[in-house]
Amino acid sequence: MFPAYCFCVILFVFGIVLSFVYTLIHKRMIVTKSANRGTEISRQVVLPFMKSLEISLKSIRVRFFRSMITTMSLILAVSFLSFVRVGTDAANGLLQTQNPTYRQALVRAGYDLEPGATSMGSSAKERWIVILSLLVCVVGIVNAQLMAVTERFREIGTIKCLGALDSFVLRLFVLEAGMQGLAGAGIGALLGTVAALLNSLIRFGLVAWRYVYWLAVAKSMVFALAIGCILSLLGVLYPAIVAARMQPVEAMRVEQ
Amino acid sequence: MSNSHSIVRVSGVTKVFKLRKHDVEALRGVDLEIHAGEYLSIMGPSGSGKSTLFNMIGGLDKPSSGKVFIDEVDIAQLDAYELAWLRCRKIGYIFQTFNLIQVMTALENVTLPMIFAGMHNDAAVEKGLDLLEVVGLGDRFRHKPFELSGGQQQRVAIARAMANDPAIILADEPTGNLDLTTGEEIIELLKRLSEEKSVTVISATHDFKMLSVSDRVVWIRDGRIDKVEEREQLSISVGEIAHRA
Ligand SMILES: Nc1ncnc2c1ncn2[C@@H]1O[C@H](COP(=O)(O)OP(=O)(O)OP(=O)(O)O)[C@@H](O)[C@H]1O
Ligand SMILES: [Mg+2]
């Protein structure tokens, strides 16, 4: 069985490699140039990190509704992921009491238990659904971000006329997606966890909470949060590179 | 002005846009020298290639053949970094559609190029306020572009173009979207700034009001330079036009 996190790790590595290659190409260009002409010019176009943070925050605030929609699919997917994982954590807590009554309750609730098993993972079916939902979520984010980029062609062209480098544009979009990702994944992880805990409360009663490993729950939440951020960044990578590469004239020709 | 050095030199520039069915020759070999500190207007009918030439001079687009020199540096030889630097420090752009960044206030629009140029935030804000004062919008710095009239937006755009004290201001139909009097005010403002700060102003236009303030007018037709008129010759043809109109 191909676990969900394997898949996500592969996606993550892929993303890192892509962005690394991009910066590498960029860096090499700068280095060869500054070797030719000295570093004087290359240092003179800058966008301080705090300023880019400020600009991306502002863009999110101004287009709050649109950002919400982009973030919504992420919230749903991440909350589903954390729902499944926290649900499993809660069931595991019960299972590890080795109490036959709880065990029976678990079987009645639909968990497939090997005889004598003292711990379990989520079922294969659940995992596949989680993976699928995450995939759909990435596609949704790419789609929404491509639209957001198209909407902002003129803005991109303009800031390039004012002296912005490709990397500034890339950074602005990545920062925006990162913040959306953090917010969306945070809300999603919280929602999913609360839902899973309530669910186990309804199914098994208060005992379920007594035996929950809170550390495992916290781990699941952090995991879901991390996956959410990674997916958000992954989804914006292609649109952001498209935006960053645009020539100012092309970008400003677009009617809007 | 003839003794000052040429800040922009365009030599044999052609531009062909390749479309699916046929090619469009927007520029068919333009040679032009622009002197430091002059106010130059590029005049011509719609579709004659003014905007295309504007984009070439501003380093926003690459010629199909020929060269553009700014301060005797061939801009085709510049890399992305140096080109960005040129756009940031050397040239200020003004567009017909203003092109302010909608999500930013007037002040933020004006300070952005200074931030790119590495200026400290407080210094940029101070200078931005001064510039807005100069263009007559000192009290509107907190307003977003959509809260300003067309003329006011163009003033903000002018302040933004002046942000890094550029040597050249490129204006593509700066009065194209404005009514008569507002257009006149904008032209006045450009003229005043060009004199006070001795910037070279290059503006593409078909607004005849522009003629009276220009030191030189380049008439362009079908992608070629038709004629170049100095200020002295100009009053005569302006008279003619005024007569015809
Ligand atoms: N990106 C492009 N693709 C194809 N053709 C283009 C492109 N840009 C300009 N052209 C063509 O080049 C010619 C010159 O266009 P340009 O925009 O330079 O004219 P202009 O003098 O600025 O006109 P206007 O006064 O209406 O702004 C036109 O025939 C136009 O159709
Ligand atoms: Mg034009």
C-alpha cells in the first residue's frame, strides 16, 4: 500500500527541486554578469523581505473573497486529512487499552481489526480517498492561482516597468500562497480535528477522549498543516513562474 | 540643445510582429537621436508605430533588427538585472491608461520604485510626499487609484515616474484618456518638471496641444520617420493645423 505521506513527500521534493533549479538558473546568470561588470549594478535593485510581506498581505486583504475561494478547497482537503488521521488516533487510543468492550465497539463502528492487533493505521480505502482529495485540491489551487495571475497581468507588467526582477514577482506570489496555505491549512486542520474528536465522542462516549494520545493528535495536526502548506506552494509554483517570466509589454497588452 | 550629448540613439530599428497569417511591419527602419534635456514629441496617426517605438526606447520590447542605445549603451546587451536597473533608475514611464497599482495608495505607488532602488522606507515616504506635493496631490496621498479622477491618477503616475530622478521620462499618450483642460494641465506639469529637473521627456502622442511645449517633434508615418521639426519651424505648422481645425 502506497501511503499518503509518501505521495506528499514526493510532491514536496519535486517542488523543492523545481524552485531550486529556478533559483539556480537565476543565480548563475547574476554571477556570470557580476563577474563581467563588477557587482555594482547587481546590488541596486532590491525588494526587502518585510516589504514583500507587506505587499502580499495587502493583496490578500484587498482580494479577500477571491483568496477565500482559493483557500476553501485547501481547507476542505486538509480538514478531511486531519479528520481521518485524528479519527485513527482516537481509535488507536481505545484499542491500546486492550479492553474487549472497546474493541467490540471499534469493530461495530466499522474498523477492520486483525485479531490481537494493538495498533492500526487508517484503511486503504480511506488513504486513497485522502490522496484523491489532496490531488483535486492541488488542481483547484493551480486553477484558481492561474486565474489570479491572469487578473493581475497589468499589475505585473507595471511593477516590471518600475524595475522589479522576475524573482520579486515570484516571491510575491509564493508569499501570498504561503500565507493562504498557512491560514487554510490551519483552519482545515483545526476543523478536521474537532470533527474527528466529536465523532469519536458520539460513537464511543467520553471514554474515547480519556484514552486519546494527545501527542499523536497534535502530530496529526502538524502533519496536516505541513501538507496543506506544501500543497498550496506547489499549486502556485507554475502560475507564479508564468507570471514572473512575462515581458512587461505582453503583460500590459492584456485588456481588462 | 544641439551641443548636448545624445541620451537616446535609435539606429536602424525595425519591428516585425509575426501573426498567424501575415507579418505586420510596425517599424521599418527608424534612426533617431535624442539629446539630453530636450522635450521631444513623437507624433503620428493611429497605428503608425508610436507605441512600438516607445516600447523599444524604454527597453520594454526588443527590436527585430537595429539597435537602441541609452547613454551609448546598447540595451540589447543588458541582462535581466541591468535592464531592471535601467527601468528602475534611468527611465520613468507614463502610460495612457495610468497603470497605477490598484491595490496600493497613491503614496505607495510613488514609493514602490524607490523601494526597488534600495531607498530606506522612511526616506522613500518623505520623498513620495514631496513628489505628490509637486504634482498637486499633497493631500490625496492616502487615496487608492479608483478614488481619484483620471487627471489625478495621471499626476500620481507622473510623481511615480519621477521617483528615482530618472534621466528620461517616456510618456505614451499621457493625455489620451483625459479631457482637454486636464490634458493641458498634465502637459504643463510635464513641461515644468522637464525644465526644473532637466529630464529628457519623450512623449508619443496625437494631441496637438503637446506641440507648443515640445523642443522637437518627430512625425512618424507607417513605421518610418516622416519629418523632424525643430521648435522654430514648429510654430508655422501649428498655425497651419490650427487653421485647418
Ligand atoms: N503586439 C502586437 N502584435 C501585432 N501587431 C502589433 C502589435 N503591437 C502593435 N502592432 C501593430 O503595429 C502597428 C503600430 O502599432 P502601434 O501601437 O505602435 O501604433 P500607435 O502609433 O501607437 O497607434 P495609436 O496612436 O493608436 O496608439 C499597428 O499596425 C499594430 O497593429
Ligand atoms: Mg499607441
